[in-house]
Amino acid sequence: MTWHNPGITFTWNVCNFATLVDDDCILSTQQHFAKKKTEQSINQQKMESGLKPMDAEQLRENAHKMVDFIADYYKTIENFPVLSQVQPGYLRELLPDSAPTHPEPLQHIFDDIQAKILPGVTHWQSPNFFGYYPSNSSIAGFLGEMMSAGLNIVGFSWITSPAATELEMIVLDWFGKMLKLPEEFLSAGKGGGVIQGTASEAVLVVLLAARDKILRRVGKNSLEKLVVYASDQTHSALQKACQIGGIHPENCRLLRTDSSIDYALSPNVLNEAISNDVTSGLIPFFLCATVGTTSSTAVDPLLELGRIAKSNDMWFHVDAAYAGSACICPEYRHYIDGVEEADSFNTNAHKWFLTNFDCSVLWIKDRNALIQALSTNPEFLKNKASQANLVVDYKDWQIPLGRRFRSLKLWMVLRLYGLENLQSYIRNHINLAKHFEELVAQDPRFEIVTPRLFSLVCFRLLPPHNDETCASKLNHGLLDAVNSTGKIFVSHTVLSGNYLLRLAVGAPLTEERHVNAAWKLLQDEASALLATL
């Protein structure tokens, strides 16, 4: 008997197996396979004869096949080019121009995924994915997603599924305690945590809360005077939040940083900018600091910045989307010292905390600030628990009304792995990045551009004869060369006008051998590139 899974063919000779047992067992084995074949035939007939979108037995059978497909994908993930090698528009040539009229077998869809979809996927879970920042998956996160999809609740208010609201509150209190956040961020007080889709959503909702809070004090007509502050290394999500929130573009101050302070925001520069704006009649109202910037993992000095924000009655938000997860380790917790001065704090569990996308965790000290900015209360949503202020309704902490049961996957991660394993996971990636940093430092053709703090290494290939005019082109060429091989994927950034490469360790499957192979490839491609000059 033979059956197929993508990439692997399984063969089991029933006759050979049967010779090892008696006749009754032979009959039993044959009856078993006959029964299974009949069940599969019946299930296929059900699919073809009429729509039964949630039949328990069909779910059981097809979900097993899907799990097998995904498990086989992970077993063979290193066989794929990490960066998709397709050209724009490739898929339109491979798929029909209209949806099917009649149902198609699941195996045909699997075949299409294997032949048509996977070639167009950049494999973020590959152990050779070193670009951007990681987007973690795990068995626990996957199981949590399965359960969330299975229950398929829309938990916008407590009454729509009390467990969804209450589990989110509890799990985010657990996570907050792991990070040793101040008690004001926990749900027992006036604050609490909420799961947003991304850090972009998190910074948007707190900026809206801060905007409305200041406008209640100074008047709605003062919107054009409101000023936002951050470093020029802050994620571009802040600029988008300002656009959505009606903050005038010229009032979004992205203050310059440089290598002398490792690209962190200078308190002196901030003070000077605030002083100039106040003198000009403008109103400083929002400061965003970053722990682990996108380009280089720079860490802004939270304590000093927080005190400046407080003295100027500004909202202080801390974006620790990437590096926040590392702060569950005692030796890295000091990077968020000063968070007690913050009004809000955000980290992405879906980046480096083994929780499948999306799961961006936002804590806030004053939940009423969010609720006042985002709450709506139409008649059709009114209920006794909400009207009596006995419960949290997370619809009032976010932009959309509907929300998924995302806390399930974070709960599964915390329970199935535990704090000690999660700390070891983080430390392993940091050690692998340190190993890569040491390899780069041993080759005089390369230089480390910024200090490594977590699991990101910023480096570049030095131009021959120190000719900086060709440095950017040289490193751009190196990036294209290594990525076009499909063997690894790295990304780039620009700091102080210099084009450089970023290698971020963080995929769950990455081991030292993958880091070594990545460095070998970088060296080989660098040698080939330099030989052409």
C-alpha cells in the first residue's frame, strides 16, 4: 500500500507485514484498511454531494492531513531557497482566472501548494533566515492557533466569550511579571495589558490616547500645535500613527542620532528640541523611546527620557517590539530600567517569544485613557456586565471591533515551555550572534559597525584602499550575491550614510552550523566580488 505526502512517499507492504501474524490478524488488518477506505470514500462523497463546512469527522481526517503536510514542510524546510526566487506576477500565470464551480479534492490543493505556492514563499522559519527580525513559530504557538481557529470566537466584549477576555488579562499579567514590569501595568490596578496585532497598532492606539488626553486639557483647536518626539532610528510605524492621528508632519520630531552614542536618543538633544518648541508656542505631548531599534538594536536611555517626559507632562511610550523578550533574562533586564517612568510599554511575542504571528503585547498604566479615546457604545452591544463596569471590554482598547482569541497561543507557550526554557532559548540565539560577531571580527576585510547587544550583528565589507565612494555599491552587491543563492537570507540598513548588512539570529531551528555556513557563504561571495574590482 502506497500513499503520498508532499516531498515524501510512504510505502507499507501489508502482505509482508501480515506474514508475521496469524490468519485472524491478517483478516483484521485487511478489514481495517477496507474500513478506512470505505470511510475515506464516504467522506469524499460527503464533500462532493453537499456542503458540510464543519463536519467533525471530515475535520478530523483533513486536519490530520494538514498537520502531516506542515510537519513534512518543516522536515524539508532547508531544501527550499530561503528567499523566494520568483518574479512579480508569477502566480497569475499558474492559477485559473476564476474560482472553481465544483469542489476539488484536498490532495489537489496540497499539490498546488507544493508546486505553485511554496516557490513564492520566503521561508521565515528556515534556520537560514537571518533577515529583518525573527517571526517565531513553535509547536505550542501552532497548537494555540489551532484551538483559536477551532473555537473561532469574536471576543470584542467580555460577554461574547468571558474566557477570552479573562485569559488575556491573566496571561499578560504573567508576562508582565516575567519582565518585572511595575505593578501599575498589571490588571489589578488602573492599567493592564492587551494583545494588539502589531507594534504599529500599539503605538497608534497609545498616540490617540495621548492626543485626546492633551486636547481635553488645552482644547481641540490645538491639534495643529501638538508635537511628537523620537529618534531618527524609531520605527516608521510612529510616522504612520502621526499621519492617522492628524499630527502635522512637520511636528513629528525625529531627532538625529549618531555612532558616538551608539544611535540612542540623546536626552540633551531631546531637551533642546522641547525647549525650542515650547518657545515657539507648540505643545510637546508624546515621546516614543525604543529598546532595540530596527536598524541596529540601539537602546534609548529610558530613565532620563522618562523624567524629561514627566517634567513636560508628555505621554512616554516604550517600543521594545524586538528586544523586550530578552528582558525576561535577568542579565538583560537592565535594558528596560526606567520603564517605571513610562505610560505604555510594548513588545512583540511573535518576534522572539515562540508565539506565532500575530501577538503584540501592549501594557498601559491608565486603561481609561485608551477607553476614552477608542470606546463606542452602540445599543446592540450593550449588556449588563459592561454597563455596570464590572468587566473589561477589549473592543475599547483597540482600533477594530472584532478580535481573535490570541491569548490562547501565548498561554500555551508559557505553559508548555516555562520561563527557564524560554530564557535558554533567548540566550542561545544571543550566543550564536556573539559567535558570528567573533567570526566577522577575525576577517580584516570586514568590520563590525555597531556594538552587538542582543542577537543582531551589523557589519560591512570594507572597500579596497578605503575608497568609501564604492562602499555602498560593494555591500549592496554582496547582499544581492548571498541572497540570490537561496542558501541564506540577510537584510540591510543605512547608518550615518553607510550601507551595511544585518544578520539577525532568531529562527527556532537555527543552530551553530547554520551560522557557520552563513559566514562561509558571505566570505566566499566577498572574495568573488573583490576579485572583480
